[in-house]
Amino acid sequence: KVLLLNSGMYKIIRPILFRINPEIVHDSVIILGNFIGMTPFKKLFGKVYIYSHPSLKTKVGGIKFDNPVGLSAGFDKNAQLVNFIPEIGFGFEEIGSVTSEASKGNPKPRLLRLPSDKGLVVNYGLCNDGAKVISERLKGKFGIPIGVSVARTNKPMTERESIEDYVSGLKKMKSCGNFIVINVSCPNISDSQPFCKPNRLSKLLREVDKIKFSKPVFLKMKPDMSRKDIDGVINIVSKYKWIKGFVLTNLTNSRRGVVSDLGEFRNKGGISGKLVSKKSDNLIKYIYGKTSGKYILIGVGGIFTAEDAYRKIRNGASLVQLITGLIYGGPGTVKRINKGLVKLLERDGFSNISEAVGVDAIK
């Protein structure tokens, strides 16, 4: 267990890791996690990091989750950690984003830590192995529910070509995993006008509607949308019964409030972490209240503690996801959050996490 990094040890080793190029650290974790996931040694991680409690078990969209804390898309881009992620306590994982064609992404450097802001600047540009390769990796069953995020390939395209690319990617990935997320809000692609704008979303969904999905489908939205655009999106989505909810939210383009040195990332990339937290919370609360809890909401953005996760749940999120909190908090982060959630539920008199969903939202 000493070798598996408790929270105290991670606090010691983190300054060393943070001196290394963040993409090199990320790639090394992927290689190591992929290797461990194929060995019996992974069970040792599970004994240390998995925390189970009846009050955390929930059923969302017909899918059973042992706990509501998931790994967000953007970390395991190529579905290489699906056998390892369950062993560090996550209740589910969203892989990707996957695109119809393989993509090298944006030029390096494309990842920057913002330690004074507890955040990251991410400018990967949807680098991934492509739908054909990744769909092969996702054959079979895994220890936790798997979501598949699908985006458009990062290359110059007309609006029509972009829609066709989305449809192609979704067709290739629709049989993979337990749920599908259509990423219409990535800020790091060649098209500066993502499909979360109501007029563009309407055109996209008309074509996606021709695909027959056998599992829940979600839309991943931006944190910086106006109330007018949000209302427009809700109105459009209401026409498509196969859309079961939203992932809230993606990265923010805003640099407001940033304290850390941005350097060459001043005008490129999206920001994750604490600077997204309030925007995500507000959008979750607004959509839950606006729709009277009609849609399943997955809360993402600035989750570092149980209190962060619980706030999103009380605002209307049935599930939550994180990446940046894991990078800053280490492999014990999910266990700490889940143990904290149990205490918060007990404090407020809830016997199950589902009872807390949306209690602070205005219906």
C-alpha cells in the first residue's frame, strides 16, 4: 500500500511531477495505467482506493452505478485505461472525445498547468486514434459503465462536412459503451463556431436523428453560453426524445480571474478546474430548474472535494465527473470524495445520493 501513493505521499511527489512537462506526465500515466490494467496487480489498487457504500449506489438512465463520480472525457482519449480506472474508485468513465477519423491534434505544447488557479489550459485539439481503432478496444465488458464522447474531426471543414463527420463518428461508435455523449462544445478545433449554437445544433440534430440509438445520448455544452442560447438549445433538444440529458460543462475560453502565468497560452486553449466551477454550477442549476428535472445532468468543472461534487448534485446533477481534481489531488481523490459524500448525505438526512439531486434548484 505504501507504494500506491496515499494523499500525504502524493503531496510530496506532486511538486516533482509538476516540474515535468504535463503532457509527458499524462502520457506516462496512460502507459503505466494501461499496463497495470492488464495485470492482476490492478486488484491491489482496488483494495486501496475503492470505497463502497449503499447510499452511493444509483441508477441513472437505466444504468447502474456503484457511485456517482466519473472520469471525464479528455483524459483517457483512446480508451486505454478502461481496465484500470475502476481500480482507483471511479463509478464510471467517459472516454474520448473520439472522432470519425484519427487526428494528431494541435501542435505542441498543448497543455499548461495553472497551479495558482488549480486549473489547466488544454489545447490538445481532439488528438485520438479514430473511431475504427477505438471501437475495437471497447469490445467486451468492463468493471464500470463506459461513456463514449464523440466530436468532429479536427480539420478544416464546411458546416455540411462537419455534420457528415459527426454522423460518421456516431455511427461507428453507437454500439460501444453504455452511453453516448455528443461533444458539440470543444473550444480547441479549427472551427471556431461549435455546434452548441442553437441554429447549428438544429442542423446537426436533424441528421443525427436518422441514427437509431439503443442507449442514452447526452450533449456536452459550453460553460460560457448566454441564457438566450441555453433556452434555444433546450427548445431544440425537446424535439428529440433520444436525447436524455446534458454534460455540463466543457472547458471555458474566458481568461477572467486567471492568476497564473499563461505565457503562450494567453490566446489558445480552454481552461479547466476551479475557474469553471461556478459557471458549471450555475448552468446545472438553471437547466434543472428550467426543465423541472426532465433531463439527466452530468456535472463537470472544478470538482476537487466532496463539497464540490455535492453542490453540483444538489443543483441538479445525477452524476459528476472530474479530471483536474485528480491531477492536483492524486489517485486517492475519488475515495476521499465518495467518503465525504456519504458524510454529507448522513448530515442532511438522505439515505441515497439520488434523494439529493436538485434539492437546491428552483423548479
